[in-house]
Amino acid sequence: MAENATAPPSGPGGPIPDIGIDPSTIISALLLLTIAYVVVRVVVFLLGWLSERAYEHRITVKMAIPFAKLAIYGFAVYHILSSVVQLSATQLIVFSGLAGAAIGFGLKDLVAEVVGGVVIVLDKPYQVGDKVRIDDQYGEVTDIGLRATRLVTPDDNLVSVSNQMVINQTVANANAGSLEMQVVIDLFIDSSSDAAEAMKILREAAVTSKYVYISNKRPVTILMRDHPFYSMVRARVYVNDIRYEFKFETDVTKRAWEAFKREGIEPPMAGVVDLGGGRAADGG
Amino acid sequence: MPRDFKEEVEVIERSMEDFRGGKRRNVAVISDPFYGESELLDQVWEAAASGAFRVKAGSLKEDFEILERSSAKIVVVEEAHRLYLRKIGGFDLMDRFMNFVSSSDRLFITTWNSFSWKYLDEVLGIGQHFPLKVVLPRMDAGEIRDMLLSGYEEGELTFLEEETEERGEPKIFKRSSFEIRLLSQRIEIPRPVADLGSVRSRLQKKEDKRPPMEAFFGKLARISDGNPGVADLLWKEALDYPEVRDCLTDPPSIDLDLDDSFALSIILSMGSLDLADLSEVLEPVGTSAERAAALLEERGLVFIDGEVVSLRAEALKRTAEHLRRVRLVW
């Protein structure tokens, strides 16, 4: 630090001050960050591998992934600042000034995203493995990164949603850390068909599916709503693993319609079903 | 030597006395497959003496009216879980039976497969029709030892040390492989896959410093999951009078896809069933019952005898564990 004391004073338009961080310090810091990155990749891979073999505890194991990433990167940054760089008061002021300028001019969004990532990990509006809807995107959370959250949609698209956006958005979480989630299955039948029989069939189709999960807290509910030219029967039922959501819906719908046909339960005439109001409009 | 059901018989006898005194509490005896609950029913049947009617639930499929025709005030129904099939329309007979039970003034004593009971209780709420539930408990190593050695004098049997090497101890790593395509050639790359079951088995074995008899019954209780029927079967395999060979090994874990696991769950929840019934459940979901049964037999989980497919007793524990993991039984 003696070198700094004898250095010529710098002012506006003067030479850039020597802040005492030599190339070897920068290389050490970069090396440490690289090691942290590799460790994170290995830990994420191992936890992911383990979670897929943990069956019913899959989501619990996956919950550890963002915490592990935060801890490893946090330790690396702490170690760089405390042991490698060893900032003096002058260096800290210069570093803070540079960091402030960088954040203010160019890295504002990146920092907001990282802060958002930390908030998501700590506040847990969702976890890795959950099925969520963020903005217009719906899918399974596969990664909560420092910058963005990644979802795999039902069409197998990988969507990255900025963490900054997540904390400013309404997030709908379908399973909130559980392996099971509720699936709503609507079937529409002609008004002249036997709605009670249709409800019985839909219930049996749901409870006999290989994808179903039933417990006191996860009951099967069958509802019916009458419309002028058709009736809607609805099953609210839980799938045993969020990954089978669409297979479950298909299985129940297919077998229920086969039974409907056997029992003479007809679909509504073309054009009479109004789907414009969506599920909310149908109630239940 | 079957298990002694003294406590359970006393409970059921009390319910019969209460019934004669005007208080009706229908009884559900709930047990895992192979437990030997028919032995319990025999004792109940003797205690009930005259005035009771005993029927196997399977026969009610052909003639349900036999229940209505009987004038007995106490009705004993064996394997009541056979009154349903897990398919659309498969609960009609069970519904009819439950309606009969709830509208009748008779006392019903029934036995149930525990896996079917849990499922039906969630789906149909059958528990409310049977206020008195007798759940046959898992036995610990000491109880299994007392049960199996009750017919022998002390010191009559010699327990030999564990024999593992000759029988081929399960390996920690199994050989597997994956294919890559390189210059339009398929190349198979071998890779090791860890078998967590055998790792667990080895760790448990290294900790076992007990005398051979204690170690044997400890392992028997673990592998049979405290089920006396399964323990008795494994005991018969190990007994080479007057020696008892410790040939028990933890079975390897099960690796099945969801369709085959579902087929296995149906067999587990019945214990055994006709291939035709299995087919009625599996065909609507696009699975061939014959193919699934053959695959499960090849894996050593079931056996097919003519037209009937049955769970293997020694596969009970790992089957239940696997199906719990994949959430096909709850």
C-alpha cells in the first residue's frame, strides 16, 4: 500500500490510479470462479441424478439445488474478496465506485436478476420440480439460476424467465413442493344424456387410472353444470406425479368416453359448447 | 407353525358378544397377503359355532343372493377385496355389498388385503361400514423366532453361519451399456451401474456381529417385513433338519416401467387373480395382461399357474416398496 501513498494525486483528466490489484490476483479470482462453476455443475448433476432415483422424494432433493448453487458461489465471492483481493479502504472505495457505476450504467438489469434469484431461493414461491405459470409460460421448473429460472413447457420447449420478472409477476404454482397436483378434466355431454351416469363413469375413470393419487387431503370431486344445450361434467382429481399431468388427463378422458359410448351418452351437437368463458366461467 | 391369533380372536369374540347384546360393530380384518388370516377366521368360526355363515367373496360374483338367502345372524366373508376390479364398472358388486352391509341387521366379519383396503377406503370410504378394524401387525424378530421354534426343543436346531460366496453375493456394480453412433456405426459403451440394494445389504451385513441364531431371525424379520406367512416360507427353505442354513439374501431392487408396475400393483392388491380379470383391468389402458404377467414372472415377482397369476411371497416386501416409491400404492 506504500506505493499508493507515493503515487501522484489523480484528478479529473489525470492518470488512472494504481489500486494495487495485480494480474496474479485477477487470475486467482478468475480461477476460483472457474472452480466454483465446475463444482456447481458437478453438484447440480449429482443432486439431479440422485433426485431422479429418489422417486417420491424427487422434489425434496431438487429443492437443495438452488441452495447449493447460492452457497458455492457465495463462498467463492466471499473468498475472493476476503483472501485473494484483500481490499484496503482505498481499494474498497474505488471498487465500490466502479461497481456502482457499472451497476448504474450497464449491469443494472443483471444485478436485479441476481438479486431476484436470491429472493426466489430464500422466499421459495416455487422450487425446482414444481409446475408453475409465470407470465404466459407454463411448465416444470428445471433450474433456478442466478440470472433466470428455466421451465420446460408441455411442448418440451426450454423457456428462460428472468428472475427480475418473476419477483414482479404473479406466479401460479400448481403443486407447491408436492409430487402430486390437481388436474381438472372437463367432459361435455348432450343435455338429453344421463348426467348422473356420466358423473359415475367419470369418477370411476379417474379413480381407476394408474396416474391417480387419492387421500383425505387429496379427494376426488365430481361436479356437473347444466347449460341450455349441453351439460359439463368435471373431475377435480390429483395426479400422483406432476410429470404425468397430461397422460392422466388423456387416460381418464379416453376411457370415460369409451364408457360413455357404451352407455349411450352422447357428446353435444356441434357448435353449442361455448368455451369462450374458460374454466373460471364454468365455476366449480 | 402358524401365528397365534389369540388377541385378535378375543377382540372379534367380544364384538360377537356385543352383537348378541344388541350392539353391532362390523369387523374388518386387514392384513398383507400371505399373512395367514384364514387361520384366524377358522378360530373365529369355531367361536361363532352355530348361527354363523361363512362364504368366500369370490363366490358372491356368481351368486350374490346366497347372502340374502342365508338366515344366519353372523356373516363371515373371506377375501372381501375380491368384490371389486380396478376398472370402470368394476365397483358395482362392491357397492352392492356395502349397501347390503349397511342396510342389514347382521354382523359382518370380513377379511381384506391391506393394499386393497387402503385403496377402497379412499375411493369408496368402506371404513365407515366397519367400525371395528383389526389390523394384523408386523412381527418383530423375537416374535417370529418364538413362532417358528415353538415346535422344537432348545438346542435341537443348529444355526449355521451365513453362506454368501457360494450363492453368489449380489454385486455392488452391475454392468450396463449405452449406444453411440459414430460414422453411421453403432458403438456400445459399457458402463457400471450401482445397485443401491446390494450396497445396503453389504453395509448391514458388516454391522451384524450377533450370534448366528439372532442374526438369522433378525434378517428373516427384515426380509419378510414381519409377515409370518412369508417368514414361514423362507424358514422352510432355510431348514435342513437339524441344521438351519443362513441362505437369506436381500432381494435386488425392482426396475419396472409404469405399465408393468401398475400390473404388479393389481396383483399385489389381490394376492392372486385370474389372467382374464387382469386383462379386464389392463386392456383399457393399453397393456397386455399376458405380456405383463410373463415379464413379472421372468423378474421373479409373480408366478403363473394355469390361468391364475399370483404374487411370490418372497417378493412381497420389495414389491410393496417399489410400488410405494412410484406411488401406485399409498
